[in-house]
Amino acid sequence: MTTPDSPVLRVAGRPVGRYVTRPELPARLSPRPYLHPVTTLAGTAVTELGPADHIHHLGVGVAVPDVEGHNFWGGRTYVRDQGPTELDNHGAQRHHSFQLRDPDGFVEELRWVASGAELLRERRTVAATELTASAWALDFTFSLTNVTRDPLSIGSPATNGRPGAAYGGFFWRARKEQQAPDVFTADHEGEAAVHGTRADWVALSGTTWTLVFAGATERTRRDPWFVRADEYPGVGSSLALDTRLPIPPGETVVRRIVTVVADGRLPRLDVAALVRKAVSQ
């Protein structure tokens, strides 16, 4: 269930995504705003919401499994020397207001709350732009400010003892099909070769669609990519690979990811050209 306050993103007059601001979800799923469904210009859905394999995966958004011990990802928490554990430590991202709201995007303020206290204040800027007759770009920027009097840090299962699981940050749960999607960068191919790299872009290609993720700022380009294809299709940025990311009081962390959403299975040369166009806009 959602409230009526759910903007629809449009490109050239066509709806390509719905943004749900106040989802009615149980605390265990770390309630947060998300984009779903997101579609290609031809109408093919390229996101999933609450799939059976990971019910806490919510389309496109920002999800962090460890903010000073609080879970803003959903599901179980990875505990060192113990493994995935059910804890009563879930936080919520609460929509506060829109500073701007147009058919092709919005600027939003959110509050990250856990245990009755506000930890982070976020400004989220989302814009949809037409690239070609069969491709568009989702420009997604988020800024997280520590509003407490104490230092905060962002962690991941990897920083808590689970190698290869440095998820946390921007995350896109993609469409699951009978066969796993292809994954490639400009010079690597396959999940094992791409996961954890700091490539300029990562492409995920299904039967009739291609998603291409690019870090659009210098700081974002330093973040490794979290990539899954075989178990489930999903791509995100890793804010905390092997060390926690500190956010001192009053300081802000900013990241920008631009995603190309295209119909068809695109070759590398076409992907690279679309990324350059999308990031430069």
C-alpha cells in the first residue's frame, strides 16, 4: 500500500518510474522511499519490489546495512563471528518534504531515524533525461549529513567480517529472468571479474534490456561496485569496502550515480557512448 504522494517520472511524456515516498512496510524491511516500477521507454520493467529471494530489496534507492549499528538495509544484520542475525535494530528513512517536484524529477529531504533519534539528514535529487529514442538516464544524487553531536560511521557486512559483501549505498534491484543477465565493463566480463572493481561503468544486460551504472563524481568513481547476477540481479555502490566510512558531526557525504536505461542488448561501444552522453548532461 502507498499514499497518493507518489510522483511519476516521465521522459518525453512517457511514464518511466514511480517514486513511493511513504511505503507501508514492517520495521524489519527498514522502510524507505524507493523507485518502482522503473521501465524502459518501451515499457519493460527493470526493477523488482520485495522479491521472494530478498524481500527487503525495494526497487531503486539508498540502503545501508550499518549506520553506527543501525540497519537501514532491511533483513538480518551480519554480526562478526556469528553471521546473519535477526536483530531489533532497523531504522527508517522518512520522507520530509519536496523542495522541487517536476514531471522529470524532484529534490527531496529525508530523515534517517533509528531508536527514536534522527541520525542523518538526506537531500536526494533525482532527474530523468531522454538520451535516444530507446534509452534514457536516471540521475540520482544523495547527500547524507550527520545531524548528531557524535561521530557516525557507515559499515557493511564486509567491514563486519564477511568478505565480498560490501553492499550499502545506492542500490538497484533489477528484473529477475529465467537466465542470469550478462555483466560487463569496458574491459571485464562476468560477475566474478566485475564485482568489487572501480570501473567507470558497469552494464547489466537482460533479454530485452540493458542497464548501465556510472559513478558521476570523482568521489563516487572511487567506490567499488557491488554486483550480483547469478543469485539475483542487482548493482550498487559500496560506501564501505574494507573500512568504515566516517561522517563527523555536521559533515556530509555526497554520491551521484547515473544509470542508463535502454531497450535491447547493447554492445560495449554503444554503452560507452550512452554513458558519456548521460554523465555530461
